Amino acid sequence: MARRENPEINAGSMADIAFLLLIFFLVTTTMNVDSGVSKKLSEKPPEDYVPPVIKEKNIFEVNINRDNDLLVEGDRMEIKDLKEAAMAFIDNGGGEGKIDEGVKTGPCTYCQGEKSESSSDHPNKAIISVQSDRGTEYGTYLRVQNELIKAYSELRNRLSKERYGIPFPELEEAYKDDRSNTELKKKVEDIKKSYPEIISDAEPTSN
């Protein structure tokens, strides 16, 4: 009796299938992207530059130690409370419009803060100073920065709705879609100048 041979399997298309699967996984796989904070570095000042004298009350000190504890103006604070504290400082408007610190600024007519003499004079003078430790976790640093940015965002949004009847993100988006619109440009610049984002990063400590 003749021996029956098993039929061979045609593997000629296996390379094509493997190639298609490779393309499929490359297209559908998501890549983890490191999060970060967008910062614009200041230009190097001229040699004869003399920094202005800044009142201590116009500086809002935020410190993060190596144990990721948050200290605001020397007092312990939870990160979830930082935004409200920063808004109160920025929006205080305690100045009377004198020429001070080399800047001529009238009283803040749009501020809704307590106008305390012990807090910031004007949003244009309010500086938030963030200092971390070299042992601080990067995630904690990002959360702190995020809360501070939220504080400015809410203040800008409130003022934009009061002056122009539109939330600030929508105003910015409208200007991005129509860069030639000078009216939109003036409105966006007006809100940003009213609440300029002044966040300074101090040299990290190594305690």
C-alpha cells in the first residue's frame, strides 16, 4: 500500500501577515508622555540693570520640603487649599495707587479681595515664589504649579466674563482662530495684563 504524505502548509503569506500586524500595533499603541510645566525663561538682563526693590508683602512664598509637605507663608497647607490662598493674595488689591517699586500703578478697581494692607498691593506686583527641595517628588511639584496656574486662570476667567461677557478660554480660542482680529487681540492682552502670571522658581534647597 502506498504511503500517504501529509500535505504541506503554504507559509508564503506569513511574512505579509506579520508585517500587517506590526503596522497595526504601531498605529494603535499609545505612548506615555512625560508631563511637565511650560516655562518661558527670562532674557539675561543688561550689565547695568538694577533690580527693583520689592515689598515683602507682595511676595507669596510657597515652599515644598523633601517630605513633600507644603508650607505657604511659613504655615503648613494642603495642596487642595493652595488655589484659594493664591487667589486671595493675587486679587487682594491693597495698594492706593502710589508710585512704588519703580512701577506706577493705580488702585485695582477690578480686584475683589479684602484690600488688606498686609497683602499684595496689585495683581501686577503680586509675585508667587515657589521653592522646592532637591528631594521633592516631581509629581508634588507639578501639582503645586497646577494649582497656582488654576488660580490665575479663574481670576482671568472671572474678569473676562465681567468685561466682555465671555469666558477667557473661549476668548483665547477665538483669537487663535482669527489672529488678524485686532479687537480680539486687545481683549486677550487686556485680561492677561490685568492678571499677569508671575510665578518665580527659587533655587531648590538641599536640606
